[in-house]
Amino acid sequence: MPTLTRLLFALLLLGALGYGAIYSLATFVDPREREITVRVKKDGFGR
């Protein structure tokens, strides 16, 4: 049983670290706004 407890604790710790990383990225990092231009070929239209 101690190995099962250790495994569950390790998985819980990894999950908490992942959740903390995602939360901190969503909270503290501001995305930069920029203009995007996409060129579309006319060959595929009007068939």
C-alpha cells in the first residue's frame, strides 16, 4: 500500500503543478495584439 500512496501523491503533485502553471500563465501573461493578414487564393472559389 505505501507504493500506491506514493504514486497517488506524485500524480496529485504533478497535477497541482500543471494546474498552477496554467493558472499563472492565464493570470500574469498579457497577450500582445497585432494585425494579421491572410492571403487566400481565388482558385478554390466559384466552382
